[in-house]
Amino acid sequence: MKRKLYLLVICFLLLTSLMLISCGKATTNSVTSSTKSKTSLYASSTTNSPSNTVTIDVTATITVSKNPSGLAYNPSPGEIFVIDGGRSVPASVISDTTFKVAPSNFSGNGGTNLIAYDSEEKEYFVTSLGFYNGYVISATTNAPVAPLIIPETGRYGPAGIAYDSGKHEIFIANSYDNTVKVISDSTNTVIATIPVGIPVGKSPIGIAYDSGQGKVYVTNSTDGTVSVISDDSNTVVATVTVGQYPHSLAYDPGKSGKGKIFVANGFDSTVSVISDSNDKVVATVTLPKLSQPDAVAYDSGKGVIFVANPGTNSAPGSVSVISDSTYAIIATAKVGTGPSAMVYDSGEREVFVVNSVDGTVSVISDSSLK
């Protein structure tokens, strides 16, 4: 009798699992495309979500290289440059009007990590964590024009990178020696007055430039802080405590000069909001459990923040959309596996998301957001 009851329970559980899997497949709306879809996105109310969160679909899922790691937006001619972390793998160039992919004339030596676009010089600056230096790439030819030599780098691991349009300089977070180095974008060399960089917190990894205040914000991943650097003096002027393992961050100029920095905290699945007028945390947004946010992008068209959530990397990741006025999560989207970097395309009003595990880029339009 007990054996029969046991078998009945097992059969019930198996049947329930199959029904759940079937439902999950039936509700998947990801579109794989190499050409641009003109179909508008749908929005539907979801249950058990805060603040009437809606679910939005992706416009396209674009296959790129095997290990995409970073990307940057070039407004003219409207391209997304996607670098790969593998050795001798060409970067991909995506047209933001057709979604067609072309190989670039640049291949890294392995460990290429993050990228910043310099609108003044029309160049991409790429850090190479594996080989402790980086590259300067022409945004016109998509070919390297110079190595990015960082003296005294050694094993110092350049990671996050940001372009300071006010000073025409590149700021690079060096995760191994806990410094930030400042590069002149005209000579592609470290500025001589700061030969060993600016001391910050432990394991700096993310970096963002605040054009409103002329400051650079750096996440220190292992001590849960953000260092604030004045680009006038190249010194740390404040240290802000945020969540656990802060990673990426983005600058939101806001309205009436009320700028904010949004910081993704990977270990506690939160986003800290810092006011750039006093460098204090003014809000903390709680994401779903185990979201492990890894990347942030500001959408200037809608005034919202997109946050990439890789989760456990064993299942498709997600993107949360946060209102920059109410700090509520207003929408979510399912993307590929391991979303780890993202950029906002102001020309097409779309967000491009690198899915590092499955080698794709997801495209999300903000047209369905109110």
C-alpha cells in the first residue's frame, strides 16, 4: 500500500513539473532576429509584482561572438560596438537600424573587459584585464590605432572605464591595486602629474562620469563603497557607503540639475541611489531575490534606469526598469543568459544588453513604457 501511494505521489510531481515547463515555454516571447522588427512591443500587467510592474518583450536577440563582455554606442553612424573577452576574437559591429552584424577590424589578446566611447576623438577605449593594459580603436574604421599603455600597471587589472567629456580624459578603475588612472585622450598616456593613480577603496571595478558636477564615481566592490573623485583636482572628495558588492553604476542628470547616481549592488540585489549634490544615498531599490544586478544604463528618453540581472547564470536573465522619480520598478523584461553589460542608444531609443553566457545581445525598446 505504501509503495503504491509513493508511486502515485511521484507521478503527480512529475506531471506537475511537465505542466509548469510547458507553461513556461508557451509564455516565452523572445524574438531571434538579425533584421530589425517593426512590431511594437506589448505590455501586460503582471501579478505579485510591486507598483503594477509590466512585462515587456525584446525587439530582437542578436547572435554575436562567443564571450561578449562590453559594448558602446556610436551615434554616428548609429552602431553598437561589442567586444569579446576571448583571444583573437573579432569585435562585432551592430547596425542599430537593421540589427545586422559585421566583424570589426579589432581582435583582443584575451581578457578584454569594458569599453568607453570618446565622442571628441571618435575613438573607443578598451580595457584588457587579462593583459593589464588596453587598446584605442578608431570608431570610423573600427580598427586599433594605438595600444593603451598604462605605466606601472603590472598585475593591476584595469577594469571599468569612463570618458570625461569635460576634461577630455579617460578614467580607468584598476581593480588589483585599488587605484584610478587618468588618461589624456589626445596622447593616450597617463597624465604625468598622477603617475600611480588615485587611491580609492578596495577592488574598484565600475566607473561613471557625472557631467553636471564634474565628478567621477567609482564602485569599490569588496568594501561596499563608492569613491567620488573631483576631475578638477583628481582627488577623492567623498566616500559613500552603499550595498554589498557594488558593481556597475550610471549617471542620471535628472531634472532641474538634481543629478543622481544609480549603483547596482550584486550581493544583496539592490540599487543604491546617490544624490550628486551632497554625495549621500537618498534611496535604495530592492530587486527580486537573487537578481544579482550587474549592469546599469540611463534612458534619457524616458527618464528611467535599466538594470541587468544575471541571476544564477543557469537560467535566462532579466532586466528591471526603475523610475528615476519614484524609484519604483515599473517594468521587467526577459533577456539572454548572463546579462552583464548594457548601453542606451539615444538615436533609436533602445537598450542593448550583452548576454555573456549565450553570446547574444538583447534589444529592448522603451516605446512601450509610459
